[in-house]
Amino acid sequence: MSDETKEPGGDFETPKQPEPKRSVTTDDLSPNNNNKPLRKPQIPKFNFYWIYGIVVLFLVILLMKDGDNAVSTTWTKVQREMLPNKDIKKFIIDREHGRVYVVINKDVVRVKEPYAKDLKSLNPDMPAGHYFFYVSDLESFNRQLEESLKQYDPDKTIDVSTDPNRGDWTDIFKNGNFIIIIMVVVFSIVMFRKMSGGGAGGAGGSQIFNIGRSKATLFDKDTKVNINFADVAGLEEAKQEVMEIVDFLKNPKKYTNLGGKIPKGALLIGPPGTGKTLLAKAVAGEASVPFFSLSGSDFVEMFVGVGASRVRDLFRQAKEKAPCIIFIDEIDAIGRARGKNLVQGGNDERENTLNQLLTEMDGFGTDSGVIILAATNRPDILDTALLRPGRFDRQIGVDRPDLSGREQIFKVHLKSLKLDTGVDPHKLALQTPGFVGADIANICNEAALFAARRNKQAVEMQDFHDAIDRVIGGLEKKNKLISPEEKKIVAYHEAGHAITGWFLEHADPLVKVTIVPRGVAALGYAQYLPKDQYLYTTEQLTDSMCMTLGGRASEDIIFGKISTGAQNDLERITKLAYGMVTVYGMNSKVGNVSFHNFNQDEFSMGKPYSEKTAELIDNEVRGIIDAAYTRTKNLLIDKRDQLELLAKKLLEKEVLFQQDLEDLLGKRGWGAKPSDGTV
């Protein structure tokens, strides 16, 4: 809401902090400025670029002193050893100090004795001179030099110069040292910038001290969140909960006048991909308030105390921007229950960060206008102090969408696609039970890619079917060569699943069965259409187990041997059977007990039952699986003609749909028809 359209009871502005008052003394008044207070001179802030300048200046001075490091010698030694060997390049006369500097040819400095020993620490290209000696009479030196040259090399002349500015600052450009200076300066700047986080936010290199600053991304009027509740579909109950938070932020007096308190926080709980982060962004977009977004791992750092410092800085910024929303995604990164990681010691950095977060969420006032939203898919591991009222007042479940919710989500994602007239969101929702918003978005994108790959002008229903197969079973492996024997085993395996499910009352309706290889290891699969239900009876679970064992039983009946193709099936029925015995209390001998998540209790040191009970559980699980396998095998022996008919049809067509099974086996007599979800 803009400033021009605000009404009483609407958005309230960020409260300004009053400046501290102090008395004005006569020393602060200016006699020539109508007794107005004088401003005290501002002390310039420290800048790390000063250090760069000092380093460069030090290097320049150091290089200017290269000439003062010349090795002392005598004119007699120069006459007897250096001139006969023709190693001298030139002489430099320093009249002020009565010195003569000797510059040696650079090609002999490192290879000839005694130069290699005397000059090993000097720059061989140093123009200021390698040796020096004192002379009392320069004219006598020139005369003796001419005589020596005539004696040793009459044709050679050696340059003799008078250089009063020898060793000044221009010398750094006469050799390679200038390149070294540039490299040192560039390296220093890069290192300081890396240590300061790239220089973002703040002045210069002072960011090296800002490691304790919060890493939250701020969305305000300049970077406004453009997501609203219209972009969130399939989460009607969760939206109703968070809409009240938006109303709190827009009309706080509506609730405070009645004595109510604005909630401090809301925790979004749900499986991955259900839209928790999207819902939080929609809250920020609807409320039109600043929105701080960060992850729980942003508080974690290798340095001690950094996490707690970032929590303090985050809440300080939030109070300055109030009313606002803080959103912490994956809060379980810092919100794990304390006391379980005893091996890490009592001074655990993560626990210190959590303690600081608990303290900041408590606060001292309930009218600060700062609301915390957090999201996690693991609420069972969070600390109980974090979940109590007064911190996270509300826990909002963001569950997998039902049929109606999936249809709404499809409608949202289909808006951006160019669709054929035959695309029906309701049928797509029927074929995707258990899918979350992220899965549906992926299906819509894959369908568009399939249509573009086939050079279509619009996305058709068949593209969506292929996209669903792609998401469920993986990419179709058309070039994956399997032997005829393996293909026959796969056909009878999948036919066993289909026949068992077709003739069992509580089995899920079959939608599609195929022996086309997909994904990494899947040589075929059967797709079913489970109902949206939350309670299952013993009969339903038993029928589901029999349907899962149909492939293994079919291989045993037809070929008299079994293969490794039932690995995934066996994993599923083992987990289901143990769940029936140890979690749901569906076994008469073990009784009405449940050991679900019992070992996650912090005081539990092992299994909550004896070895005798463990042996009883194992025996009962094996009995349930053996009974289901015997029942499945007897059913397939009784329906062997239909089994072979369906397997041969699969070998012929490779893909069969629900209508094909009705033509081969007759209509399924159990429950509701799955015709609305057929392909």
C-alpha cells in the first residue's frame, strides 16, 4: 500500500528511533551564528586502502636503497682484476660523497667469481652499481683509468658518467622491480577483498570485521516479492492460517484493541516440494512488508560465536524494518534438539546459535511487528523449547495435496503453456496420486519439452502421459538391448502383478503396464491408481502385499525359478510387514504395541523389547509374508490362462492400458471403476 492510499488502521510505518537528548552548553554555541550549536569536527574513519599506500611506499623506498647495498672494494683491485677481464660496463661518479660506483656486465654477475659470491643478494640488473670505492682526486682517477684501458684493451672505452640523482625514484622503472611492486599491490587488494566478502555492503576493506553480519536476503519496496496467494494452489487450509498473519501485519489494532497479541512465529511443516517456501513468499507479497529470507545453514560457521552474532544482527535489522517477516528455511539445521550430540562437547557452536535464537524470539515485547516464519520437513528432531507457544505459536501443516488440490496446482502451471483443447487437468490429477507441487511443475515442464521435441504447435494430452511415465519410471531406454529370455521373464513378471491386482478386491486399480525399459535398472513397471485415503485396514494391506508379490510368484509358476527382478518388491513388502507388526499393532501374538520412532528418544539406549520379543516379531513377519505369497501363488495358478494371455499380449504390444485389460480379462468387479483416470 502506497503512502497516499493509507487509511486509519492500515499499514503502519517503520517507527523512528528518537535521538538521545543532551543539554547544550555555552561552549557549543557560536557567537556569530545566532547561538546555534556548533558541529564537532568529524574524525575520518579508518580505511584499509591506507595500508595499501603504506606498503607501496615502503617498497619504493626499499628499491631506491638498492644502490646503497653495493659491495665495497678498492681502485687497486678494480685495476688488477676487473679491468683485465673486461667485466666492467661503466663507472658512475658520485662527487658529493667522493665515490665511484662500478657496474658489472650482467652476463657475468651470476657465473663468474668473485661476483657470484659478492653479489648473490643484489639485483644483477641494478643500474646504481654493484661495487664502489673512494677516490680523493677524480682527475687522477680519470687519468689512471685511461692508462689502464690502453694497457689491457686499447680499442675499448668504458662509459664514465656523473649521476647526481643516482638511486632516485625513477630507478624503479629502469629494471624489473616495478613489475614486482604491481604484483604485490594486486595480490594484496585481491586478498583483502576476499577476506572482506567481496567488499559488499559497507565501506572499503572494513568488511573483514563483518563476518558476524547476517546473510539474510532482504526483499523490500525496491526488491518487492511479486508472489501472492493466487500463485499458491492446493494449500487452502494452510493459506487460511497464514492469511491471518497477513491481517495481523496490515491491521494490528484490530486485534490489539481486543487484548489479543500478535503471534511471534509460525512453523510450516510438510514433505519436500509441497510449497512451504512459496507460501512464505506469498505471505510477504500479500502483506507488502520487508521480507528477510535465509536458510538455517547460513548461521553455521567454523568460527566460534559467529552463528549467535548473525542471529543478533538479523533481529536488529528486523526491528529497524518493522513491521516485517523473517523466513528461516530448513530451520532444523540449527534447531535440532539439544543434548543429543554429547560427543561434540558442551560448547557446541550449533547449540550456542540455537540458544541465541531462543533468546531473541522471547524478547521483551509483543508489539514489535516482527513475525518469524520457518519451514522444515523434519519436525520430530526440533528442540521442544523452539516449538513452545510464545516462540512458534502456530504449527501449520503443509501436506501433500489431495485430488482437488492437484487439479488446482495443474491449472496454475498450465497457464504458461500453449495447450491443445484435449488437455484435462482433472484427468491429470487422477493419474498423479501422492504428487506434490514440485512434481506437478516438473510434469508440466517435461510435457512441454516432449511437445517441442516432436515439433508440435501445442502440448497435447499424450505429452503429459509421457511426462508422467518419465517422472515415475525414468527416461525410456529405446536403445537398451535385452535378450528374448529376459524380455519374456519381464513380461510374465509384470503380468503377474497385473493379474493379482485385477482379481483382488482391495488392490489399487491398474492404469498401465509396460515392459519398456526405463530409468537406470527398471525393465518394466505397472502403474496403479491408489485412492486418496489416510486409513488402511488389515485386508487392504494384505491385498497390497499380495499384488506386490505377484511378479515373483508368476516367475516361480511359469519358469520354475526366480530372478533378481523382484528386489524392489521384496523391500516394500518387508517394510510393510514389519510396520503391521511393530507399528500398527496388527498382529495378535505381538499385541497392541507400537515401537514407532522409539529409538529416537534421547533416553533410549537400545531396543525397547527383549530378544525373545524380537524373535517373535521376526517369526510373525515371516509368517505374514509366507501366507501372502502362498495366497498369491494359488491365485495365479487358478488364473494361469489369463496370466499367459496377458504376458503374450505384453510381448506383442509392450504397453497395455486399462481398457486393454478389460478386453482381455473382462471388467473388474471390485470397487469403483478407474475409467476417469485411464490413458
